[in-house]
Amino acid sequence: MAKQFPDLDDAKRKFIEDQHMFFVGTAAADGRVNISPKGMDSLRVLGPNRIIWMNLTGSGNETAGHLLEINRMTLMWCSFTTRPMILRTYGTARTLHIGDDDWDELAAHFPDHRSARQIYDVDIDLVQTSCGYAVPFMEYQSDRETMQKWVDGKSDDDIRAYWVEKNQHTIDGKPTQVPS
């Protein structure tokens, strides 16, 4: 049975920190709903109602476009090991790009990554847990090296050119404001 909470306590924070991946859900007023898996060392819980995560370059940029229109965001984690549980945080998020006032302060929470595209600062207004009984057991092996190899083979200008080509609009044609 699902249970709701106003914030993240220490046990829920530890659950989040123990997971190797999470999912992000956003939607604009119209068009497609986006759900994206995220990994690597890209998320920090800063308090009972605040999470930040660094978004690295990818083939799309739906989250940024959706948040320009409606700033709601859902984050979800599920346990693939030990105790079954699904945890969701619901709230609003603001998008930060390189050069924005808070970028350096928030980026300092993460390892440097040349393909960092945005940081999302999430204000949580509801936390929900549910059973996760149907989530399969899976074993974590390691992070993929594909992203880092891609970045290592590109100059900073190459990465920015990729953003211009692939990341300036959502699949529904909405702008994302990713810098070029």
C-alpha cells in the first residue's frame, strides 16, 4: 500500500543514495510525457525537501523543454535488490545552465563532467513509497563507460555543436534553452 510523506527522512534519503539509477518524469501542457532513466554520480539530496541532479548530454533534452512550460517533476527510484520498495518525489524544479548565478555553487556538489548540460534544483512537496513487489531482482555491475568515452573523443566545441544539433528542441519542437 502506498504511503505519503511531506519530506525525506534519513531512511528514505539512504534508500535514494543506495540506488544506482533513478527515473525522471516531466510533461508539458501538451505533447509527449517524458520518462528518462538517469545514472552515474549525478544526484544529491540537499535536504528533506530538496534534491539537485546534474543532467549530462544525451540524445534528447525533453526535461528542459517541459520545465520551461510547466515546472513540475517526479523522480522515482526502485530497489532491484534486498527489500522491495519504490520511492517517488513530487515537486517543482528550476533549470540552471552553465553561467547561471547558482551554477558554480550547485555544480560543486558533483564530479566535474564536461558534458554537463543542466542542473535541476527540485523542491519536493510530496514523497510517496509503495511496495515494489513486482520489481525484479537485478544485479548492479558498473556504470557504463560509453558517455565518458564519447566525451573524451570530443572537444568542448564539439559538445556544444551537438547541443545545437540535437538538444535545442524537444521531440515536440519546444525550445530547451540549452546554451550553444
